[in-house]
Amino acid sequence: DGGITQSPKYLFRKEGQNVTLSCEQNLNHDAMYWYRQDPGQGLRLIYYSQIVNDFQKGDIAEGYSVSREKKESFPLTVTSAQKNPTAFYLCASGSGANVLTFGAGSRLTVL
Amino acid sequence: GQQVMQIPQYQHVQEGEDFTTYCNSSTTLSNIQWYKQRPGGHPVFLIQLVKSGEVKKQKRLTFQFGEAKKNSSLHITATQTTDVGTYFCAGPNSGGYQKVTFGTGTKLQVIP
């Protein structure tokens, strides 16, 4: 089955800890994205990557970091510098026409 | 930077009534996409419009792309409870990188 796998589905973190969210795709898409969604809110772009070893900051990149060492993988690290990290994180990959396929999401809660 | 706004933010309709959401971009879009997110789920692609003034239909859903390619609308005829969810428009920027900006979304509630 082609698709995007995000893990973990739920994650709890103590303040001051870094956490890494995994995103893997087998759609052979070049572009990958990370969005953040807060309750009742839209999707805000954190980082995106068009090709391996290259990525760009989105609209709310502060406190986050990413890597793109493989085409299939685009992990997101939520660092302790992110002031309000509790949110629903969505990873997506995109075809040449910019149509996005989303993973099921990771819900992060800071205790 | 590019901003994409949608109105209304929320809409409650009686089952069988029509529903429309409007999307407006601060910049001209090369194409516009619509996605639906069911409660507790993730956004799922519905359709993409590319041409100025384009109109596409999917059963009870009608999508329209504005002549200036800066606005779009989604109209649902005779809503059903299965239409419940949040509808997002999204558009790529015109730069070399494939940055895709999503609208603020319209949350639809259908009252049976």
C-alpha cells in the first residue's frame, strides 16, 4: 500500500525535552512537508523539502528542525526552544502538481 | 508572505440545505486545491483547479476558480451528515520551491 506513515501517533513530553516525529513515505514523491494544527485552527507550515539534502523554513519554523537525508524520510524534531509545542503535527508528501498526501498525524502533548 | 483566508470559519446547516465556503489568496495562484478533514482525521485531497474561471463538479460538490486566479469557492448542494468536516483550500506559491499554503478552513456541521 502506498502512503505516508507517521509515528508515534501520540507522544507526551516533559518541558525542556526534545522529541523527534517520524515521517516515511513510499509514494516516490520528491517534496515533503510538515504542518502544525492547533485545535480549531488551520494548517501552518513548519518546514518543507523539495529534494534530498535540501529544505526550507515555512511560516513557523522557530523551535523546530528537520533533516532530509533520504527521499523517503523527513523527520521533525521539536526542540525545547518551541514555546508551545502541544499540537497535532501532520506530515505530507507532494507530487509535481503540488497535490499533497497526508499521514495520519502525530499528537504531541507537553506535560 | 502569501496569505489564504477562508470564510466563513464555521457553518451549521440543516441536512438538505446548501453550503458554500469561499477562499481568497493575497497572491495569484498557479492552481488551487481543496481538501477535506473529517473530525479526528487528516486532510484528504478532493480536487485541483488550474485554469482561470474553471468549474469542476464531484456529485453534489461544485468547485470554482476565479477569473483572476486569486479566489475559489466550494459549494455543496443538499448537504448530508457525511459532509461534516473542515474544508481547506490550498495553493502553491509561485516561487521555485513548492511551498503550499493552506487556508484557514471552514468547519461544517450538518444537523440531521
